[in-house]
Amino acid sequence: MELYHVSFREYTEGQTYTAPNPIGYHLRSIQRNEGWINEILDDQRPEGYPSRIASFYSCSEVANCQAFIGNKRIDDLNPIYYKVEMDCVLGFPMVLIDKIRRLGQESDLLGACISEYWSPTREWKYLEFLSPSMTILKVLPFPESLMANKGRMNYNADFEFAKQLFAE
């Protein structure tokens, strides 16, 4: 499936890469005391589904990638956008990661939220796709800054929906 990935790492067109285990995102989440989110999701993922701790993440739209990365820079590096191919057909509602964080580990709604993440029953606008490997199809030009607005609108629509669905 063709998707879009944003990273601060340089990848080469035509190459296939395997995600490290654990990925940097998970290591940074541990430093923020949020590693439990990926760990509990991985513990409850359906058989055959990719690990959040050892996968690349991508989006169905460049706008969603741009909204995700925002104005971040790492070590004075700008983000690089890629068109990629990943062996995945299911997207997972990214906003539910934030919802799980807000609910906390002791919430009665946690199980339902995790279930909806792995097996979405609703129409979500901003999906993240996970795969332990990805092939770089093309390095993309830096997108116009207005594209991020569309990605933020997708995320915000999902955020409002998640607030209603999992009201605390």
C-alpha cells in the first residue's frame, strides 16, 4: 500500500528498511513516562498485527504527516517527506493514542479505547499505518505549509469524536 512517511532520517529511494526494536519514538515515550501506552497496546494487539514498539509509522496523506510533525526540528534537521510502500492494509485512529494518555492506566474506558484502536468500528479521518518494514518509493519536496491545516482539521475532527465516544 502506498503511504506517506515523515522522518528526520535520510532514506534512499528504492531501498527497503526494517524498523529497529524498539524504535526511537518508543524510547522517547519512555523518557516522557508514556511508554506504557505502546506497551499496553502491544500487549492487547490482535495476533498478526504490527507492534507499535517495532514499526514504522505512516499516513494516507502528506497533510497528516505534516500536521503530525508540525514545526519540529531535531539537531537542526528539517523533516523529510517520503512516499513509501508498506505491507499493511489497516489504519489505526491516531487520536486514540492521545485519548489513552488522557484516560490513564486506571480508566474503565481504557479497554474500549484500545479495542477501537486495533479494530476501528467508526469512520476516522486521521489514521496511522504501522509496518515493521517500508520501501522508499520517492523523496518528496517539502509540502506547502497550508497542507498542515488539512491534517490538523482531520485530527481535530477525530479528537472531538473521541471525546464524545469515550467521555470521562
